[in-house]
Amino acid sequence: MEIKIMKNILDRNQNKANEVRSLLASKKVIMVNIISSPGAGKTTLLECTLECLVKSFKIGVIEGDITTDRDARRLKRFGIPIVVINTGGGCHLDSHSISKVLAHFDLDDLDVIFVENVGNLICPSQFDLGETFKLAVVSVAEGDDKPEKYPMLFREARAVILNKTDLIAHTDFSNENFTSDLNKINSRIIRFDVSCTRGDGLRSWLEWISGQITGLSHI
Amino acid sequence: MEIKIMKNILDRNQNKANEVRSLLASKKVIMVNIISSPGAGKTTLLECTLECLVKSFKIGVIEGDITTDRDARRLKRFGIPIVVINTGGGCHLDSHSISKVLAHFDLDDLDVIFVENVGNLICPSQFDLGETFKLAVVSVAEGDDKPEKYPMLFREARAVILNKTDLIAHTDFSNENFTSDLNKINSRIIRFDVSCTRGDGLRSWLEWISGQITGLSHI
């Protein structure tokens, strides 16, 4: 019974996601669905990214959180449109809530929407939001075994950011193990090793994401 | 409609959890449900804990994982009964799967069962497994804002372990903010600050958990 219910929920989510995807394509807006464990650094990555891109692109942000608007407040200084979705206990965003909040944006005046999903390495990867692509973020401090233990996200994501590389020296993180597991799961995934707090490795990420926005938003 | 379904699922889970709790009480076995984000250090904590307690107590372990038996393999050297539950994508353990795997243990020959839940700060806190209490584990590297952003677990847990204190100097973790948020959510929660890799702070935790086992297993 539960399998059937889950299938229904996912089917309805998929239909709405397809609608969202069509709408965004017609408006030439790309949407990046950022997924990670709690505390891997999604908001800090967004801060670094906005810092650099906010002058070149028209950017909106959707902040998914169980409760509080703490992350959104950290992004307020950029003066861009931000909408918070509080799931009230829900462990992921879905396409219906995304579809609703899109009404709060002027899509004719946007190039890209970054969606910061709820901090969770599992459930968000199962719900298509109508995004252009998923971006996985994983922190060195979580250990090198995350791709093998939580493969769904890494299978689905177009790119992965390995964050907090400044902590490598203080942990037993093995770059070799991480790379080998990741390649087995998704050999085409694009990878950026960065330290958002130090700024290491950010340039490659910023160039790539700019290319994605430029390339895709003008198709 | 989805709310009703969720209520049914939770009701059925609660009924089975009550059964599990009665069974364990009748056998004088305590069960500790360990919950954290991916990579906060549940398995390393279990290694440190087993290292110390395995001579004094009869211990069993249930390992919850999406896929793989990597964590269970790390505990094999202790020669204790370990059962793996692979959820195959499921984001939390539930009382029905716990009830089933209890048949694989000789409950007359156990003092305590440690359950390592799936790495997820959200869903596992909503599903009672019939445990004696929940233990939250959170890593310094995740940031000091986790109790406020993911309050459910911290509200429910009897104790919280703040792990990876060796990384504090390399992060912007504020002990003051963490403490103040945690107190607002659950002022009675018992807290241990530890570094499982360095061994710092483990003695208090080990004394406390030994007391929980001794006290409760002989009621």
C-alpha cells in the first residue's frame, strides 16, 4: 500500500515539475537545485556565488527550511528577490511549493534561480522540482564515504562541490577513496573542490556556473 | 489527503514501537536510537563506545543504512551481534523493521542495543522505534545553527553529543550560540562535547551511558 501511495505522490510531483520546467524554459530562466546534508555549506556557497555573480546576472533565490529564515537573512544584503519556503517539518521541497512561489518572482527579469533545498542527503534527491539541474554539495568533514552510502543524489547531480577543503589536513578524508567511489556512481559528474571560507577553488566553480547561466538562459 | 496517510503511517509505527518497547522492558534490554546528519560521526562514536564497554556489557548493534554494510564492517572486530537494515532508499528506520530484526538477537543475553539510524537529521526523529531514548549526534563542522534549524531531534533526544571538537579552532562554530539555541529548545538535554578521533571528552559520555545501562537494565 505504501508503495502505491509513494508512487502517486511522486507521479503528481513529476507532473508539476514538468510544468515548472516548461514555464522556466519559456522564460529562459535556469533553476539550480542545491542539495546537501545539514551544514555542508550550501548557504556559504550561495554567499560566495552571489558576491561574484550578482552584478552580471539577474538572480533569485528560494530558501527551503524546516523552520526559521536564518539562511535567507544571510543573503538579504544582496538585495535580490528571495522567497522562503518553511516546510514545517517536511524533509524536502516539492514541485508544488516551487510552482506556487514562482508567482512571487518576475520571471521576465531573471536569468537564474538558486534553490537551497532542505538539509538532507536523501529525500530531496527523489523529488524533481523542475530544476535545470541538481548541484550536490558535500563537506570534507562528512567523510569520504558519502557517495557510496548515499548514491541517489550523486547519480542525479550534474555537478558536485566538495566543500571545506581547508579541513582536509585535520580529518582522515581520503581524496582517493572519494574520487574512486564517485566515479563508480557517476563518471560524468563535474566536480569542484572548494573552501568557501578561504576562497580556494571558487574561480573554476564561478566560471562554470556563469557558463551554465549564459549558455542555457539564451537557448 | 497526504496528512491522513502520514497520520496512519505514524499511528501504525507507534503501535509497533509500543510493542517493541514492552518486549525490551520485559527482557531488561535498553535500546539507544542514535540520530545525526550524514558524517557527524555515529559509527566512530560507536567504535569508541564499544571499545570501552564491550567487556562490561552484553551489546548488540542494529545498523541502518540506505545501502552498503560499510558501517557494520567497521564494527565487526568487536565480535558482537550486528544486524544491518538496508532501507533501499528509505530515509529512516521504522518500528516494523526493528521489530523484525529483534528476532535475530538473543534478548535474554543482552543489556543494550545501539541502533545507528540512517544519516538524516529530520525523518528519523519522527519515527519512534521503541527505543529507551534518542541520542543526537552533531558535528562542530556542521555549524552552530543546527538545533534551531532542525529542532525536532533536539526536542526529543535525552542526550546530545557535540562531536569533532578538535575542529573548533578551524571553523567559525560559536559555542555560545549553540548552547543558547539548544537551551531554548530543550533545557534538560544532557550534553557531551567530544572528539572521537582524539578521545577528548569521551570519559564523561562513557560513564553516563554505562550508568544508563546499569540503572535501566536492572529495573
